[in-house]
Amino acid sequence: EAGVAQSPRYKIIEKRQSVAFWCNPISGHATLYWYQQILGQGPKLLIQFQNNGVVDDSQLPKDRFSAERLKGVDSTLKIQPAKLEDSAVYLCASSFYPTGEETQYFGPGTRLLVL
Amino acid sequence: DQQVKQNSPSLSVQEGRISILNCDYTNSMFDYFLWYKKYPAEGPTFLISISSIKDKNEDGRFTVFLNKSAKHLSLHIVPSQPGDSAVYFCAASFAGGTSYGKLTFGQGTILTVHP
């Protein structure tokens, strides 16, 4: 079974530029998550989708971050414009059900550096 | 508001000995607690979990203990192996409500097992 795929793996941009990350979850997983992991911290949930609907985006900086999951499969996370503090690893995860005990499967992440 | 805390940034143990990783939480409403393991340049992978109605869960060399009165959990690895060297994240989640499925992570503990 293929795991969660993410691209690109690395991205370097200058502040005020825009950037987009792509995630393809495990086949059949209805729930998709985007996390931000800043160096030295644990992952922090940015947004959670159930199929193509948003369940939780309370920690998403909506003035600059946006995310969509068209057709309930792939997802894209965009930052526009980027700030220095956005430098982090962006992790995508998926699970079959959104219950608390359900294991979430993580992709390898996209490492973003904003200069 | 750091609801899940791992106060030890790093831990070093000898191969064959016990590794004990600790985690504290503040929200008594959490229903599940999970441990994830992360190697460099990879996403976190699920290791073991425990429901809030239990005080112990064991899986091979890994055992998680939950002390609800102290809002504390620990992960025991016996015997420790060099391949266990990784960053370990403690996480907590809810079984229902509007935050179901959302994982709240600690900061992580870097475990190094010396041969």
C-alpha cells in the first residue's frame, strides 16, 4: 500500500513570495490533515478536511494561508505572501476515520525555508 | 497554551537498558494518548497508543503507562536498541466533539541509544 505522498520535498523562497505544497493521501482515507512543524517543536495542526469539507481550520493563518481538497482526494496548501516565520516542515497526514484513536499516517513533509 | 509537554529535550541510554520517555498534559478531557517516532527527513510514524480508560498498554518492547491523576504518561522501551534512536513525540486527542481526530503534540524528545 502506497503511503502519503508530498511534493516538493524542499523549497527555498524569499519573503513575500508565494508557495504551494501538494499532498496525495492514502487511497480510501477520508480525513486529511496539514501540520506545521517549526524546528524544535512538535507538529501543529493547521487544517483538517473530512472528504472535501473543512472540519477544523482554527489555527490556520487565513490572511496568508489557504488550503483546498477538491474531489476529496489530493490537497494543496498555499502560502501567499510568505514570511520568515513560515520556515518550517509542512506535514500532510491522512486517516480512514477522524476518530481520536485512529492512527494518522504522515507523509515525509515539505521543508520550507523563507529567506 | 502548551497542553502537551515533553520536558526532556533529549535522552541518552546504553543498548540493552531501559529507555523511559515522559509526557505531561493539562487537559483532562483528552481521550487518547499516542506516541509517534520520527527519523530525520521522514514523517512521524505511529508507535503505540492508550485510551484514557486504561493505565497500561504493551506492544512488544514498548509499554505506555498512563497516570490520569497526575496527568502524566510515559513510554518504556525495553531493551533499547540503536535503531530506536529517533525523536519521540507524545500526542493527545479527543474521541468526539468538534476537535475529534485532532492531534496535539508535545515538543519531542531526542532518544539516542549507544551500542
